[in-house]
Amino acid sequence: MIKYLLTGVITLLSNYTHAQKITISGYVKDAASKEALINASIVNANTKSGTSTNQYGYFSLTINTTDTVELIISYQGYRLQAKKVTARQNVQLDILLENTSSNLEEVVVSSVRNNRNVQKAQMGVIDVPVKAIKNFPVLMGERDVLKIIQLLPGVQSGQEGTAGFYVRGGNLDQNLVQLDEATVYNPNHLFGLFSTFNVNSINHVQLIKGGFPAEYGGRLSSILNITMKEGNKTKYQTEGGIGLLSANLTFQGPIQKNKSSFIISARKSHINLLLQPATSKSTSYSFYDINAKMNYELGEKDHIFLSFFKGNDNAGYTGASSLNYTTDFGNTTATFRWNHLLGSKIFSNTSLIYNDYHLGLGSTQNNYYEVLYTGIKDFNAKTDFTFTPNDKHKIKAGFTYTYHTLYPSSVSSKVPRRGNQITINKDSIAKRYSNELAFYLNDDYDVSKTFSVNYGIRIPHFTGGGASYTGIEPRVTTKISLNTTTSIKASWTLMNQFLHAVPNSTASLPTDTWLSSSKLIKPQKSSQLALGLFKNFKNNAIETSVEAYYKTMDNQVLFKEGAQVLLNTNLDSILTFGKGNSYGVELLIKKNVGRLTGWLSYTWSKTTQQFAQLNRGAEFPAAFDRRHNFSLAGSYELSKNWTLSADFVFYTGRAFTLPTGRVTVPVNASLYDGVYYDYTSRNNARLKSYHRLDVSFSNKKTVKFWGKKYEREWVFGAYNLYSRLNPYFVYLTTNADTKQPEARQVSLLPVIPSVSFNFKF
């Protein structure tokens, strides 16, 4: 297959060498800040064909030399621009788009809105402009990326008190979250209530949950790409805000005007003032995050970027029948990138990336305790080339290499009557080293006006743990247009994953231990097939889609039944391996313009797992299996200054395991204090269904302060408006009066009103 793919590409390149063509290339930027606009649409009005900008705002469009072409450039939230170009040789342009002040202004250009969601050969890809994030509901004064992601079809949030998100039946570790190409292994603050990404520092957000291009690998379920702002190249700006949870401040501006810039953004919590009286428990929590980025244009063909991110959380909890825990976790990333143009048709990007993640947890419940430490340190080098021979092809090829160092360690035991509990020293943990290398080639080919295909191959190679694995991962997505507003798409993807986060079933709190593949731990594999119908209405103002998918997952990893982790335990020896299946149907109805914007999302899905050494070999629901998942999110401009935003979510409660009986034996006769529980099946019960309504009102206005104009915004909101006591987790205890066992639900967050103030000057 590789031979035929390379032969086709070589033939393709030779054909275009002799064609009578010229190329129009350049960057699409924000007119005010000179920030790159990612996935902006550039359409040749003469032929109705076009392209889009890459993640650096660059585009390349080849036309006939005899043409006088009119380009239509559009980007959601910006005024459309028409530009005529007449040339006999290649042209490089910088196209500047003006931001609109409200959604109402976009109605003027409704007849030429972007319809890439229908016409491109891509499935399961959703771009979320930051402007849309800022217009939607605010969680306790915190605008949040993951809050929006969790409202999309095919995506499920964890229960309150758990971290991360689940995509199409995949576990937490099957999502690749990247900030400026650096992996963020735990992208959450406050146990997943909102993300570790400060919206004021973000330029663009994209979620890919199926039909993965060949450049992406190493995960089975999704890719979440987050791109940081580059910094304003024309003037200095300061913005910030304060809410009930945290305060933030961002400063950006030019280093050399119109050529280089920087941005520094920081956020710090003061949540302890709110959390303790709200929960009536002995609880503490603090977090912070820092983003920084610098970029410099060396010339027309070279551009360098340097990004840095650091975030950290510390928490403690006492209560719920002697349950106590302390935790500390955080991420640090750094990225150096060099963009280079090789002529007008080839764009290259080379990156050097460092990231460091750690999670430390200590918990005690009744007479048992657990101490866990897991960490990952990566060094990554990658380069890729994008070749755009004409408006029908976009070819991308490259390679990536990563050196992993993992720190897995965990201890669970009975609290000693004498002496101290065991602690974990990071420096004494037996480290695991591994190497991951991948080559890829991908072609996005518009065969005709009605048919297009995105196809490619990725070849990953992994060494570590005394083992070596090489995979072949073909990917293909096809699109057939029924008319200009309707298309049918299908995709098939094979993926491999060499790092695994194993859920620790011995803890009352959700914790994961990261392990790399080895002789015993085989790479996870998935095959995903999807079929979808895409339809736009009212000149592309309303987007709709229905996608059905079926995914198989092999070499899934869990701990064995009753596994007890001691300090020197070989973790590989207490693991068990199985398979999973997930299938579902996803509906999305999205309105992009006008006073009312937002979307409706519904997912019906089923996810099961099967392990020979678990549940007597019988199939059981995955812990993150939920049959129904519904969300409704919207924002309505009441006036020029006032905006109402709200979201409502409902989903089936997650599965968990409850014993069906117990046997009492003499006290202190065993590790279990004389009580043995009888578990007939795994994940045999479900928590109550989850539902919640959030509402916020925002008031934006430009005012004068000390003779200077600045923008200020007040946001008034309520999280969980009708104070639904949603389940956090369930634990077993004994009723003090009846001496009978009972299960008790712990709920964290009742209705929480909020007020926040934001400013920009």
C-alpha cells in the first residue's frame, strides 16, 4: 500500500510541474492584532473551489495564469472580504480581516458563509472559535474550553469530582490533548470542573473524534488541538478579570511592531473562600496556571515561536465517613517551532517539545490507605511538510520522535497500628523508558465537485520494556455531495496507542497510573468506522449532522480483581487485558449567526468491555458507558450591551459495582476486618441520572477611566440553577443505629451563584 501511495504522489508532483499555473499564498490575520486566523476559508469565486488556512494562518491556492480571480475570504466572527488578484507569476499576500462587534453584523454576508463542514472530506471534526467560547455560559466566573467540548456530540464529561472527558466510548487516556503541539496529560483544574487552559491566552480550539488525518496518532479516541495566541503585533494590551474562583491577568504587545510579539497570561485561585462553606466539609483547594508565548518573523519565509505553559493543583478533603485525601498534580510544557516556506507551495514546520506531568495522591478511608505517584516526562522532535500543488490536493508528510520517561508507583494497604504509613519518593521510583517514532503521509484530494477523499497512512514504531512494536495505520474519509448544502461522508481509521492510564479500582477516588507498552502490555488498538449525513440550511447559517459510528478496541488494560499494590509490586503482573466495543449515533444542530447562536447535541451510545480474568469472563458495561447524553447550549443578544447565555445537560448515570451480599467472620480474622462482600458482576449498578442548568447574564460596555477608553464586562450567573444534588460517588458504610450496611451518595455542588468582572484596555 505504501508503494502505491508513494508512486501516486510522485506521479502527481511530476504532472503539476509542467502545468500552466500560478500560486497565490500568504497569511490570513486579524486586522487589529495581526494574529493568525486558523481555518479561515479562501474561495476562488470564479471556480467555487478554494482552501483554508493551516494552524499558523498560512494558505496556498493555485489558479490558471490567465485568470483574474476574485478571492472570498471568511472566518466566523469576522467581516467577509472580497479581493481581486490579477497576476502572471506567484503572489504572496497578507489578508487582514476585521472583527465584528456582534453576531448581528454577520447577517450581511450570509450568502457566502463557509460551508466546509459539508464540502470537505472530514468527519468528526469541530472547530470551536474562542469568540464562541466567550459568548456561551460562564461557570462560576470561569470561561472554559472543556466546558464547551463536553457539550458536543460524542463527548461525555466525567462525573463531578472526576477529571477529563470521554469520546466515543474511549477512556480518559485515549484522548490526545495538545497545547501548541505539547501533550497535556491532565488538562483539568478542580477535578474536572473546568480546564487548565486560560481562555484569554487561546487563539483556536479544534476537536477531532473520527476520520483522523495521518499526522495524528498515539491515541484511540480523539485529538484536542489548542493553539495559544501569538500576542498583539501592533499595540500593547492588558486584560484580566476576577471571579469567585480565581483572578487572571494577561499582558501582550509587540517586541518589534508588525514583526514580533509576546503574550503572558496568569491565573490564580481563591476558591477556598467559597468551597468550604458550600460543601460543609473540611476541604481545601488551590490552583494556578501560567501561559507565555513569543514569536518573531525572521523574514518572509521564516517564522519562529516559543511557547511555555505551567499549571498546578493542590487539594485536601476530610469527611464522608473517615474519607481523607490530599493530592497534587500539574503540567509543564515548552515548545519551540520554526515555520519555513520552500517556495509558494510547500510549507514546513519543525518543532522541539518538552512536557512534564505528575500526579501525587494520598487517601485514607476507614482502616485502609493508598499512596500513588505517577509521572511522565517527554522530549519530542517533529517536522512536517505541507505541499499544495493546486486547489484539488493538499499533501502532508512528516515524522515525529518522542522519548518517554514514566514514573509509576502505588501502595495500598491497611493502616498500621504502630509505625508510619509508607510514603513514595519520586527519586526512588523505578523509571520506565521508551521511544516512539512515526512516519506519515496524507493527501486531501478533491476528485470532482461531488466526490473528494482524504486518505493516508501512518507507520508508528515503539521500543521499550524489552519489546518492539511496529504498526501500519491506514486512514480514509470520503465525501459525496448530493447538492451544495448536503453531503454523505464515510470514514475508516486504524489507530495504535503505546501509553496507558490504568484506572485504579482500589481507590475510592478516580486515579490512573500511567504505564508504557512492554512485553506483557501490548499496544492498544482500535478500528473505527463512521457514516454521516451533513446538511446546511439558510445559506449555511444552520449546520446539521447525523453520524453513526462503530469502534472496536483491543488490548484494553485494567487491574485484576482484588489486586493489592505494595511498594515493590511489579505492576505488569497484576494487570489484565481485554477488549471493548462502542457504537452510537450522534446528532448536532448548530446555529452560527444572528442574535441567537448555539447548538443542540444528542448522543445515543453503548460501550462494553470483556476481560477473561474479570467478571467471570462475561461482558460488562464500561465505567464510562452512558446510554443517553443530551445538551443544549445557547447565547442570545438581548441588546448591544446585554447577553443571556445558558446550557442544560442531561445524561444517564455512569456504571459502578455494588456488592449483592456480605459474610461476617470473627473480627480481625482477615485484612477485611471480618467482612467479606459478595460481588456477582462488575458494574452492576448505576448512579442516578445527571442533569444541570447553568445561566449567566453579561454586560459589556466601553467606558472612560482617567480619560482613556477601556472595555469592561460584568457577568452574573448561577451554576446548577435548581440545585440538583448530582452524584459524585457512592461509598459503603454501616448504619450506626441499625448496624446494617448501606450505600451513601456524596454530592459536591449545589446551586452556586457567581459574579465576575473582566476588563481590557
